[in-house]
Amino acid sequence: MGCLVSTPKDSGGNRRKPGSIGEVSVYVPGLRIPKPVDFSQSLGDYLSKNIVERLSALRTRIVVMAAQEGPTITRTKRRSATQHGGSTLADLLQALEDYLPVLLGLVKDGSHLQYKVQFVWINQEEDAEETAMSNAWYEVLSVLHLMAMLLLSQANLLLLPRTSTDGYQPRVSEESRRASVDIFLKAAGYLDCAVRHVLPQLPVELRRNLPVDLAEGVLRALCLQALGQGVDIQLGMAIDSTKATLAVKRRLACETVKYWQQAQDNIMNLPLANGWGEKHGHFVKWKYVEAKAAAYYYHGLILDEGNTEKSHGMAVAALQAADEYFKESKKLCETFNAAPPLSRNPPLWGTMKYLSEKIPKDTSSKVRINRDLYSSERIMETAPTLPDFALALKPDDYQLPQVDPSWNAENIKGGQNTPNHVKSDKR
């Protein structure tokens, strides 16, 4: 099944936490960092020198890059450039994509080789500093998680407002917004694949002992967050469009609420701690409440189009709810930014820039007008239920790559598929 070792948080200094991560549009709960592995010792008796060296070279490249640059990638002020001119983030992502097809040879056709190597990763959201498992599926899961986190880091950089050449307020270009939606869907695809196709490969005992970073609830929440932020970007573009109707904006706003609600449901009872994890919980709660402010605002505007006293009363109640949620979201945002590692809000843009001006103004106006027309007793004090729309945005249909051709018969010594059961050992 595999061997498990979790190292307590006070056992060493491998985990490096930044004091501040700068401006945050998309929260990335730290990057898990792989530790070196000696493939020749574990696999030398089973595989040719050629394939062992290839595995070692590919993984060592990731270990070195992640150890050097991983702690800085989530800091938005730093964009490292390599000698080839590309970003470190993109290079690390490419290194992981190159490694995965070769790694998958260890689990091909249920091979006993999947149990031969102990893989060790430094955690971020988990209380234990690092987790080691002698199961190659754990390595596949860790690789997919890191690939998704790198994409979310990329989306964050795209969605930080830049000062425009014409000297006006910082803004996020439409090109960056559209690109970020594609990135969100791709990240969600990696996470969805991890939940549906990789987690089930691990024995129940090992699944129970995964670090919280890789818990099913966290993976699902991260997937839903990516989709929720993708829809929020679409809502911002609809707000900027003269062709988008109120009904379209309300639908997008209500869908965003559902994504964030489901994200919160998935992590609500998980032991998120250790700074990154606690901050993750604050982020989801903040975005969920912020999404409700937008949804109630557009729902209120549509209700106000009705011609009855009841619809006007419901509109006022919805707008008042939007105003209350908006005020609450600002407090939750402050709580998120104050939680370690410290963070800052970028200049307001998109959906919330628009709504931060419209919600207080329109709520005050509608309440005054309707209370002048009708007695306060007739105004509904309870916010109406939001409409329930089917979720339209889905993760990319990511499939694990084919096993690399280097895993041919000439590279494998006898007995690859011999059954081998390794006892689980948790220390």
C-alpha cells in the first residue's frame, strides 16, 4: 500500500514562510516543495540506468527550481526571469509537465514499482512540516496540485492592475482577463483530475493520512475557487459590455455565489492551520460574502422592474441585503489581509470597483423612494431567496498523459508486475 511518514512542524526548518505576499487578486495557499529522492537506490535493481537517470534528472530539476523560487513565486512583486527569457513560473510548470509522463511509468498496469520510492514533500497548509509516502500515486497527486497552484499564481499576476500608458487609474486589460479565465479552467482541470482519477488510486489508509493540502475537500475547494473567480471575471466583462442585460449579470453573479458556497462547504470542517491554511479559509469566506453582495444587488434591480408594491418591497430588501453583505465583505477582506502571511488589496477594478460605487448609492436611493411611497411596515425586512441557476463553467477535461515511450521493454528488468505489498507505517 505504501509507507507513510509525517514530520512534526517543529522538527526542522525546511518550510519557509514569507512575512508578506504582496497584492492578492487570486489567493494561492503556498507551494508545496519536493525534497530530493535517490531513484538509483530504489529502482536500480528493476530499471535500466538510462530510465533511472532520466527520472532523476527530471525530478532534480523540479526540486532545485522549486526550492529556489517556490517561496518567492507567491510574492507578487517578484517576477524572476531565466536566462532563456521566460518566467520561472512557466519554466517550473514545463518541468512538471515533462516529468509527469515519465513518472507515470511507475504506476503503469499496477506495477509494483509504484511502492519502491519514498517521495517527500514539504507541506504548507498542513500542521506537519512534511509528508513522505512510498507510493508513486502520491507523487502524481503532488505534481498535479503544484501545477494547479502555479497556474493560480499566473492568474494572480495577470489580474493585478497595471498603470496604463495614458496615465489613468491602474487597470486590468481585457486580454489579461480573458487569458485568466482560460488559466482558471486549466487549473480546475488539473484539480478535477486529481480528485476523480488520482485520489481513488490511493489506498483508503493513505488517503486518510494525506496532508490537508491534498485532502479531497481542499482540492475540490480550490477547483471551485478557480471556477468562481472565472465567472467573476466574466461578470466584470459583462458589466463593461453595453450588450449584457441585467438578467445576464444576475445569472453570473448568482453562479459565482454557488461556486464559493460549495468551496466553503468543502473546507469548512478541515483542520486548516499553520498560516497558509487559516488564511485560505478567510479568503473563501470573504469571496463568498462578496459574491452574495453582487448577486443580491442585481436581483434587487430586476425585482425593482416589477410594477407591484410587493416586487418593490422585495427589491428594497434585496438591495439592503447587498449593502449589508458588501459592508461585511470589507471587514472579511481586512481579516484576510491581516492573517499571516500578510497581504494587500490591489487597486479596485472590475466587478467590485463598479459595485463599491453602485451598491451604497442605489440602495440608499431605492430605500428612500420606496419608503416614501409605502409604509415601512409593508417593506419586506427579509431578503428574498436568490434564483438558482445551473453552473455553466466547467473545468477543462484534463487527462493524465500517456506513459513516456522510454518505458519500453528494453529499459525494464525482469519482474516489473510481480505483486508487492508494502506495509503502511505511520510514525
